[in-house]
Amino acid sequence: MSLKKEEKHLPILISICFIGNFIFGGVGQAFPMGSFGQLFSWQWSSLLFMAGTSLYAAKLHTEKWHISSAGFILLSIGQGILFMIPDPGLTRESQMMFASAVMVFLPGMIFICYYSGFPAWLRLLGLLAMTPFLVTMIKIDMESYNAHEDQMLEASGFVLIQIVCLCWCYFLFRPNKKITVQE
């Protein structure tokens, strides 16, 4: 495959990954907590998120947006940590892994703010999407986290992140989008 063809496919693949992440995340939320259907859907959602963020990192690195590219790499790593949690929210070990993933997500979102291809409101929304996760992390660290009571807090964080991902997709295809690195 030629480089030109690959670059043409890149935004399409990123969008497929983020749209799939959104769909599987919602489908998983419809199943009972800890059920096979929920875990299976969320595994696919996580996989697609990691693929989408990895592809976005490659795109931005090629365009010489190195800090923002690193942000997408960190998001992929953070999601990989979440992907490895065997029983979401039920054991102290799982909760600590979740808190560790949040610690990786936060600098990722901050680094993505360097990319001027996203408007200020979208960069701010990305940072605000971290708020439910930060509250969850604090509750875990304070040992006041309850998986059932705090389920909506976590779900709101994931929904916000998925909405941000869909917005990132839009900015892949908008007309007159040429963003250059300013020296």
C-alpha cells in the first residue's frame, strides 16, 4: 500500500475506532454490572479506544505535533491499564489499578491541549471529562469508593471521554483544516 493511500485511510480508521468505542461503551452500559455482555462489550470498546488513540498519535507525530502525540500515547496506555482490570470496581486491587489508569490519562489530556487543531472548547472539554475520574481516584485513595454507588460517576466520565473522541473525529474531516507547526 502506498503512503498516500495509508494517509487517506488514517482519519477513516481513527473515526471507525472512536465510533465503535462509543457504540460498544453504550451497549456495555445496558448490561448488568459484571455480566458477560458488559465485560465483552467494554473489552471491544477499550480495544477500539486504544487503536484510535494509537492511530491519532501516529497522525500527530507525522505532522510534528510531538507533545500532543505523546498525549494520545498516554491515553492508550491508560486505557490498556483499564483493559487489564479483571473485575472492574469489585476488589481493592482493581480499584487501585483504576486509580493508576487515571494518573496516566490526566497528563495525556493535558498534552493533547498543545494541539491547536482542536478548538479551545474541545481541549477544555477533554480536561473536564477527567473530573469524574479524578473524583473516583480521590475516593479510591480515601477508601470511600463504592462500586455500586459510584457507578454513575464512572459512567459519566466514560461518556464524556467518548463524546470528546467523537469531536476529535469531526476535526479530522472538517474543511480547511490545515494546521501547521508554528516555530
